[in-house]
Amino acid sequence: MTVGSILAGATIGQRVGIVFYALTSSNNALATFTIAAVCHAIYTVYILFMLPESLSCPEMEEARRKYAETLQNAEGCFKRTMTRVNLANPLALLGPNARSATPRWGLTSLVICYALGFMLIDVSTIHNVHFAIV
């Protein structure tokens, strides 16, 4: 359903952009990008301020305690900075858990299938665009 929503949004968004571009008096392409930027700003405000928190208060406190403990265990300024800025740490959720008695291969296989699906969509899109131009 997510892939279908993405494809529907890409299709509808392009059509709306074309219609808006044609309806503007001077055919100003900047207006289309301005509307896209405003939509992204609205989405960002929604994510930052309106999306509900997924953790309960005790779970948030436990996560904060573990994070503070991780920062205290980091030795040296560089390692402490890299611990704070670590962007790959949340991706550990997608891999199998080696410490667990039963690895989480279901989530890993879901991510692999999702990535392969998007690769197929990209190849299909490139193929369609190539034959549309030629």
C-alpha cells in the first residue's frame, strides 16, 4: 500500500504541477516549486509538532538513561561527538538481533523486499521514460 501511495502521489503531483504551470499567467515555473516547498514545510511542522510520540513516559525515561550512559562510556571528544551524531544507529533495528535467542529475520526480509521493489520501480520508470523520449 505504501508503494501504491507513493506512485499515486508522484502521478497526481506531476499532473497538478503541469496544470498549475499552465494556469499561471506568465507560465512561471518558480510558482510550482514554491507550492512544493510550502507543502514540505507544512509536512515538517506536522512531523515536528503534531505527530504523536510513540513511547510512553517510562519508556522515554529509560531511553534517555541509556543514551546518557552511552555518552558517559564514550572516551575522547571525537568518539563522544560521533556517538551523538551517529546516524546509522537507528538502522540497527533493521538487521537481525544477534543477542536475541531468535533473530528478527522477518523485519530484515521485509526491508530487503521493500528495497528490491523500489529498484524494480526505478528500472521500470527509467525504461518508460526512455521509450517516451525516443
